[in-house]
Amino acid sequence: MLLLTPGPTPVPEDIRMAMSKPTLHHRTPEFEEIFAQTRVLLKELFGMPEVLMLSCSGTGAMEACVLNLCRAKALTINAGKFGERFGKICEAYGKEYTELKYDWDTPASVEEVVNAVKNDEKIDAVFIQVCESAGGLRHPVEAIAKELKKIRPNIMIVADGITAVGVEKVDTTNIDALISGSQKALMLPPGLALIGLSFEAIKVIEEGGVGYYLNLKTELKQQKKNTTAYTAATTLIIGLKAMLEKLHVEGFEKLYSDTKKRSDATKKALEALDLKIFPKTPANAMSAVYDEEAAKIRKILKTKYSVNMAGGQDHVKTTLFRINHMGLVADYETAWTLNAIEMALEEIGRRTYDGTANKIYTSEMYK
Ligand SMILES: *Cc1c(COP(=O)(O)O)cnc(C)c1O
């Protein structure tokens, strides 16, 4: 079965091999050396002065940021499942928050976010996705961050980049925390979350420090010394180091340009089949298609062509399918998937198969 869901993504064989070595103790110079090297590579990937590694899935890092970076009141941007989650975390902790809600295909408006902050003195942290994976939507997070810093320089801008880090170069100039997770663009098994931090965020954390396991002050203190507060996810970190070194050979820029090319070519091919790209501002991480028969198409791909694409969630559960572009996806895998979609469309009587999808995809990929 071809795993083409926007997370988890397949783990390449050489990385699986790197993680198959006998267990290392985490309180040893050997592991600290691995940890130190991983930190250097992560800082380069994030383009930020500090990066923390946490043993939890991405949501754990979202929760840690709500706890440690918002002191008074949060503004959360909800244009899908993951934006909604920031609000749910605030609720779980009884933290005051305001939510700006958008349709799942609609990016946040810079002006509306700025006004929401302007009109509420108490807001000291904003939480937003770079790519809202629920609809494959790219928010204008850099522009929002830039405008917010102009009107409230001390505000913390927390960007969930779980489907953006490793997909594209996120401009972190005005971002204080950038969140990532192991199982999306970084092509590792689930279980490791990462948070890139700005100097301002480091200051807020060092002056605060909230929670116990997710207390970033405790983690920061230890990780600066190349160790962790609690047992490190040693195997995943060994895999992460191997992955970053692998990507580093050709450079992260190459990964970004390959991902963009694949994403653009796929979207063109899908449109050539008269399929509708769902979000108004699509992200490069995935192609999300809105179609009344999405569930039917997805089922044919799974049962007949051995392709596992993702569907939608909630109100678009049966009307959305999402194709992953994150990580090192072989060209033939995307080509196979697009071809299968075209054949599925013939099967449900929507068009006559003539190879359009692959023709467009390959001409875009090799032009
Ligand atoms: C996958 C994802 C998450 C959640 O990560 P978990 O690892 O499942 O906790 C959060 N935000 C975005 C944008 C995601 O794509």
C-alpha cells in the first residue's frame, strides 16, 4: 500500500536502519554528542536561535506553547481542526482566549487579526497554523506576524508549522515559536515534537516556566547542556539526526524546491481532470481536493490501486481527499496516484480515461 497521507509519511529505509542499533543510555557522552549535533542541524532547519525536542506528538508542543508563552490572554485562529485545537487547549487550562473563526478553505485576514489584537489590550500571544492541514490551507502567517509586532512588540507569535517545517522555508523573522512534529515532513515515526524559539520567546520562558512535564524552562535549561529533563526519545532523535544529515547533503533548499514542484505539478494535473483544489490559498504540503464523490474516489484508490490518501474531517469528511507532498516522495508515486484518480473518475462515469493527469504531471515535473 502506497502511504500518501499528509502525515504520517513513510520512513525511508536508511533512516529505519539508523534507528535499529542497540539502545543507547540517554545520560551518556555518546548520546549527548548525538543530541548536540542534532541541535545544530535543527537550528539551521528552523532558522531560529533555539530548538527544543520534546517526547510527545505535535499536540504536546502546541500545549507547551500555550502554557509557557501565553501569560494573559490568547488569540487563536481557527480555520480547521488544528486551529480549533489551540482553543481547546486554552479551555482545558482555563486560559482566557478569543477565537477568530474562518471557513476551512479561507486564510486568516491580516487586517482582521490585527484589529482583534488592537481591540484587546490583554492579548499577549497569537496562535496560528502555517499550513492548516484540515484543508491544506496556507495562512499568511509571516505577514500577520510582521504587522502584529509593529503594534505590540512584546506579543508572542506561535506558529504551528507541523506541515510547514521541512516543506518550505518559513520566514521566522517575526515568529517566536515554530512547532514541528516527527511524522510529517521529517519522515520519522510519530512521537517527537520540536519547537523553534526566538530570543524573545526564550526570555519569556526563562522568566516564567509553567507546568511540569511540558515546562519549557526546565527543558531549555537541560537542552542547552545537550541533555533532556526526562528520558529522551533516543531512537527518534538518532533517526532525526540521520534524516537531517541526509537532507543536508543536497541542502534543505533542494527539499523545498522539490516539494513545491511536486505540489504545483499535482495541483495542475488535478485541475486538468476538472477537480477542484479546496483551499483559496493552497499550501505545498498537500493537495486537498473538494469533490462530492471524494469518499468514493478514495475507496477505489485504496481497494483497487493500493493508494492510501487521506480523506477530510468533520463536515468535509466525505467530500475531501488529500494527497501528501511532504518529504521524499518518489515521482512515480505521485504519478501512479494521479493516474489512479483518473481511472477512478472513469469508473464512476465522470470522464473517459486518456492519460491527461500523467501527461500534465510529467510535463510539469520535467519541464
Ligand atoms: C498533524 C498536525 C498536528 C498534530 O500533531 P499530532 O502529532 O497528531 O499531535 C498539529 N497541527 C498540524 C497543522 C498538523 O498537521
